[in-house]
Amino acid sequence: MEPLIELEDEDEGRAARLFLGMATQWNWTMMGAAGVIASSRTGLRYEALPVVAAALGLALDRQTLADLQLIEAEALLAMVPR
């Protein structure tokens, strides 16, 4: 069983809202072999963070960013085909 990651209560909501707001802001990579092309997410586009945070009325501080990065890392692990 994988360890559970806990976020600080006061910051969790902000980071989760920011992550959901960044839903269309992923970097992608394309790989292909033998005529088959596959794409996968590689991480969020951090240059979009200030714009999305401002649009949502969220403060983008150190703790919110750290929590967002935890959510992003877990999301990337969950998206890897097994």
C-alpha cells in the first residue's frame, strides 16, 4: 500500500482548487514506434500558474505551491498505465 500524503488543512482547499483550475494546462510528450503514437502528461505548465491563481482569486504562496506539486506528482503516478 502506498503512503498517504496529507496536506495542511488551511492550504488543501486552495491547492486542490488551483489543481482543478489547471486542468487544461498540462505539458504532453508524444512517443511513437511502429506506426503507433502514444501521448502522456509530463507535468503542469508552471508559467500558467499565476494567471490561473489570479483568475480564481487564490494567493500563490510557497505552501500552496508545495501542496499543488504533491497533488501533481500523485496525479502523474495515477495516470501511468500499469
